[in-house]
Amino acid sequence: MKFDLMLRNGKIVTPSGIIDGDIGISQGKIAQIGRITEHIAHEKAGQVKDCAGLFILPGAIDMHVHFRDPGFPAKEDFGSGSEAAAAGGVTTVFDMPNTNPPTITCAALEEKRAIAAAKSHVNYGFYMGLTSDNILEIRNAKNIAGVKIYMGSSTGNLLVQDLHIIERVFESGILAVVHGEDEKIIRENQKRYKNSEDPSVHSLIRSPDAAFHAVKELLHLAKKHNARVHVTHCSTVDEVEELRKFHGPTVSADCTPHHLFLSQSAYADRGNFVKMNPPLRTNKDRHALLEALRRGYIQAVASDHAPHTKGEKEQTYSKAPAGVPGTETLLPLLFDAVHHGELTLHDVAKITAENPARILGIRGKGRIEAGYDADLAIVDMEKTMEVGHHNGPHHGFFTKCGWSPFSGWKLKGWPVTTIVNGEIAYENGRVNKKVRGREIAKK
């Protein structure tokens, strides 16, 4: 067999452990793993890349991004968002429905498909959004990853408070991906703090009990229907406890890097630049999320990449939108946590690739194994770089919004090459704009 690309002398992170060896790639797939003789490497490989001293991980599958396309090109589009993903070692993204128009009809889904096919440098998939009257559209949609349900208000207008409507999704058998915050509690708190423009009030308005109450109600409802449910961006210790109680094959969850590595103290320096939904919590909550990842009650880390312009974020608290970019820094933050002993590289591969692939029912992705797609991140675990010092075209970032809540942080461990379907999509600080990702086919 002739290899199109061979990765030599890397430290390969596989499900069974880290092995020293080579990876032969043919026709976009992993053809061989292990020691490949130098004679074969040079005779049978179109391109040979020396990975000595580098780790090779499965490319990250970011389950939760908002690429703002169509509708909000000043914030992001599928081109710039996928460049940011590739620069961060992310090879597959799943885009949320709160665009303009929102992805709540089959026609809007097809429009987004065409946009992604023309622009995306990484692989992609889509969620549809739930409204009070679009369950038939959802059932007729082809190849969607799941249905996004907003129990609490967020960017866009997709709030659903009627539990009977949510039950229809459960009855359909489609994966429900749920933003769990109780809107009634949020609105009561908004009245209480209506005169404050201090950004830290956001964590009081969208209080921990708003998240806990919604998630508890959701999990009981899902159990009633024996339905598949995924709780996204968990942020509190009480949510973790509910997930522990309901732990099983029909329940999954993710958390974000910003909830793992930032606390409410960040408002003092970052203001609205750390305003997001759900909001930042305490250090106790942060540590509970990390422990839940290690124990498997939370199975994935997703960026919730939600860019807004600097100008929008510089407005007063009540006017500034909620959301922060994150797909570009997802893996570097986790690699830095490995250096601090909070996670292992095996943990990182599992929570960013293997588990997301399993949760979303993706074929042939999420692990380094013969026959799987060659979606890979080659990582220099000794590379230290300041966030915002990429070669990105937007103030040192590839994301069009040009900022990060982690700007100025020095992180150790960065992707140096990203391979998408066997092609080098990012290397040496540059994105290969000729590379195009493909839509993910579900099992």
C-alpha cells in the first residue's frame, strides 16, 4: 500500500495508551500505525513528516460552536471560524442554530449546509433549534446531530419553556442537546438587580439555582421517556451531583474551558469580556467540573465558541451580549492543565474526541485507529505561547472577533499541525485555505 502522508517518530495517543511510532495515511484514512521501516517510509509515502518529540492526538471534535453564519459576518463566518478551529487542533465542529435565519426549518438547514461546504476548512455538522411549532421540520431534517433546546434565554429567540414541547423531542428519539437554565428564576433575578451595570451581577441574575432547577427537571423528564439527553455547558457543583444520580447510557454532558479555568473573580479584570450564558461560577464549582470529567459524570469539553465584536463587549453590562470565543484555545488550555497535573493526555483525547464521537454517533472519527479518518492534531507539549500571539490575521487570532477571555495567558502545549481527512489544514502558524472539510455522516 502506498501512503499519501506518513507521520514518523511521533508519540501516538491511542485509546490503549501512548506508543512511539509512525502513522501511514492513505486516501484520507489511517492505514497503518506502529513502526514502519525507513525503506517503506521513503519508497511508499508521497510525503513524510518527522514528528520526533511531538505527540499525535485525534483531532478535537468541538460539539458546540456558534460560527454566526449566516447572519452575523462581523462576528464570525464559517471561513474564519473554521480557520480558528484548525489553528487550535480542532478537526470537526458542530454548529448551533441561533443564526439569522435560525436553523429551525429544513430550508434554513440546507442554506447553512451550502455555506459550510463552500467555506469550512474543517469537518462540520449541524443542530436544529426547537421552537413551539417546528417538530415536523425537525423530524424531516436529514443528518442532524441533534436538537438544541434553550430552557433559558440566550443569543437569538429560541427559548422554549413548555415541557410538553420538549417531550415531543424525547418521543422522536432525536438527541436533545439542552441549555439548562430556568427562565422564571432568571427573570425574577433580573427584577432584583435591574439597576446594576456591574458585569459581575450576571452571575447573580443567572444564579446557580437557575441551572440546577432546570437540569434536575430535564433529567427527570428524560428518565420518564427513557430519552437520550445531553446537558451542555454545565457550570455548577449541583448540576454535577444531578448528573451523578442519573449517570447512565442515555445521559451525557459537557462543560466549557471557561467554566473549567475561570471563576467570578475574572469580572474584575475582564468585565463584559467574560459575560457568557451560563455565567462564571466559584472555584468550588470549577473543581467539581474537573473532578466530574475525571470520574466520567461529564464526558466532554466543548468550547461554546460564541464570538462578539469588541465594540459590542465594550458597551454597558445590560447592552453587551453574552458569549466568548473559544475553539482556538480549547486544546491549549487542556494541554496546560495536563502540565499542572489536572488531566492526562489520555483524558484530553477522550473528552475532546472519543467521547464526542460516541455521544453524537459519528462514524470513523474520534480515535487513532486503523480504518478511522485521518483527523489528527500534532502537538508540541513543550511549546509555551501567549494567547493572542498566533499568526492569526485578527490581532493575533484566527477568529474574526480578534480577542479571547484568556488573552495574555501563557499556556504550555500547542498544536503545531492539524490534519483534516488526511490533508494538512494548518501548519507553522498558517491555515491551508485550499483544504475543505466534509459534512459528518452519522452512524
